[in-house]
Amino acid sequence: PTELGVLRNLSTLNLGWNKLVGPIPKEFGLLSNINALKLYDNKLSGTIPTELGVLSNLDALQLYDNNLSGTIPLELGLLSNLKKLWLE
């Protein structure tokens, strides 16, 4: 849901194993304090939003087991705190 983008103080968002469909909301790029974004094992499609590249506190990004396509956005290279990246 795009409405989750207004939760500025959220530190972890785990929506794994929820059978979610559709694209990853660009509004997730507004989660300025997020440390872990876990969207694994769903049916998400489309590309990884470039907006995720501004999540400077992000240390874990789990997007594996989805139907994502396209290239990995260069903006993810700006995530200097990122320690775990799962994209299988």
C-alpha cells in the first residue's frame, strides 16, 4: 500500500510471505528512517524503484522470490549503510 510511505519513523517493514502483487510502491522511498525493508516471497512485479536509493539508513533489503524485472538501479549503490541485499 502506498500509504505506508507516510510512516517516517518506521525502522523495519516486513511484508514477506504475504502474496502481494503489483509493483513496489515508489512511496517506500519516503521511509526515511527504515533500516530493513523485507518484501521477499511475494508476487511483486515491475522494476525496483530508484526512489529506494535515498534510504540512507537502510542496512537490509530483501526482494528475493518475486517477479521483478529490469536492471538493479544505480541509485542502490548510494546506500552506504547497506549490509544485506537479497535479490534472487
